[in-house]
Amino acid sequence: MKDDGKKNVDKIYRLYGIDMAMELLRPKAKWEITNNRFTRWEDERPCPTIEEVYETMEKAKEFENTINTIWTNEQYKELVEFNKTLDDAQGGAENDRIRTTSGI
């Protein structure tokens, strides 16, 4: 079998995260969450519960798990580095934008 530079790696979640869940639940709403509580809500629609947010995140993750994404080695390295940069910018706090199954 020819090596095309692609390999199956840990799953990288692109849709899983609070930001994406909020965009799905209340597109374009202005909000902030601190310690699992909404601390800012600027929208005419009702604020979702934190449970709704987490349920939506899990649905996104389940959906992504059904897709066999194959990254090139270079793409994978770029995404892991991007994730590390975001984590570092947040003072080591876990970033919810791009997650891998191994937590990288």
C-alpha cells in the first residue's frame, strides 16, 4: 500500500464546543459564561440553560464521531499547534474550539 502522507489520528473535534453550541442554539446572540453560569445575555430570545448547551455539545460530538475525517500530517500538526496557542493564550485553560480524543 502506498503511503500518501495521510493517516488516521486522534479525532479532532471542529464542531464540539460552547461557542458552536451557542451559535446553533441562539445564532448571533451576545453572551458570556463564567463558572457554568451565564453572566451576560443580550438577546431578545430566552437564554438557554447550561444543560441545553452541554446537550448540544454532546450532539455535535456524536455527529462528528460518525465522520471518518482523514487529516494530512501537516494539517494535524497545524491544528494541534493552533489548539496549543489558544490554550496558552487562555493561561492554560482548556479551549473548547478544537479538541482531540487524547485532549491535545
